[in-house]
Amino acid sequence: MDDQRIGAAFRAVRVRRGWRQSDVASRAKVSASVVSAIEHGRLDQVAPATLRRVAAVLGIRLEMTVRLPHGEVDRLLNAGHAALHEELARYLDTLPGWLHAPEVSFAVYGERGVIDILAYHQPTRSLLVIEWKTELVALEDLLATMDRRLRPAARIARDRGWEASTVSAWVVFAESDTNRRRARSLGSVLRSAFPADGRTMRSWLQRPVGSIRALSFWANFGEAPRSSESRRGNG
């Protein structure tokens, strides 16, 4: 990451908008000295969350790339993703009445994407869209992703012969201190989007009634989903 180039870009965008540093600072709820530090490329003096907030005010999208030799990062992430998928699929296999399909791609009314796991409970005609993540990175991306999957979910299921009367969402994160810390920092916004926790989800999966939107952490692969509030060992 070229700190000087990033700072210059922030300044160029601000100037094009006709704003002063104090204007940006006021909108981002930071001090003018923070804006100055960014524009001078002193990014080591600015917290990442603050940098993102200033970027959002200016309409700048920040992307951070992590690289290791020979594509090792992709292999590590894909391995974790695949492992979590296997555990979730295995767990669903233990639940009576549930069918599930992995990596369901779709293109409906201009909406395109891949549903990590699409599950269907035949006795109650309950459809469940499952999104699993090894890392909690950006809340906006998560909400947009789930919205794109939930809107056409019933039609996608119908194409498989599954007639759904309700559509639910379950977001599953790998258990880690980092993911929990990020979830806490997002607080009420995350809980408003996914009000049910792991315990509630576990009960619902046994007897699906109505629709649900849940978020939970998957601790120690091979176990049932945990509450997003519970800590390791408190099940």
C-alpha cells in the first residue's frame, strides 16, 4: 500500500468536491488534523476504522489486499471455507426432514450469485439460505450479499422442485476472537439484521416455525452452532 499515493488521492477528491479539510472532518466526525495526516500519507497515525469513515464521506472505496508467495492466501482461505462447508453440511444431515444443496448458482431477474448452502425442510416447506464466512470483514457487503440471495431464493428453490412457504437466512462465521471483536463493534446494526442467535437457530432447525434471520459462530468444527453471545466452552 502506497501511503503517499493514497493520501494524494484523498486530497484530490476533496479538492474536486470543493471542500476544505474541516468540511471533511465535520462530516466524518474526526479532527481536521486526522484529515491532514491522511492527505500527507501518514496513515500509520490513523486507525483503519477512521480511514474508512473519511473515505466513505468522500465516496472513496478502500480495498486492502493481502498477498503471500504463490497464492498461499487464497489456498488458506479456500481450505477454511471448504472445511466450514463440510461441517455445516454434515450437521444438516443429522437433522430430520432437511434437504440441502451446496454452491447453488443463480441468475434471476438480473440478480446473479452463488448461495453457499440452500436448505429445504420438506415437512414445513421452510427454505433456508445459508451464508458461511471464515472472516467478518464488511457489514455492508454482507447485508448486500444476503439481500441478493434472499430476494430470488423462493424461485431458485422452485426450480429444484422445492415449494417454499417461508424463506429464512442463517449467517455462520468461523469462531475466532477477531470475528467476535468485529461483531461486537458492529453491535446493534448486525443484531438488527440477524436478531436470532445460535441457540435460537438450533431450536428452529429442529422444528421450523415461521421465518428466521440468524447469525452464529461455529466453534471447534464438528459441533453444533453456538450463540453469537456465548464464549468458547459455554456452548
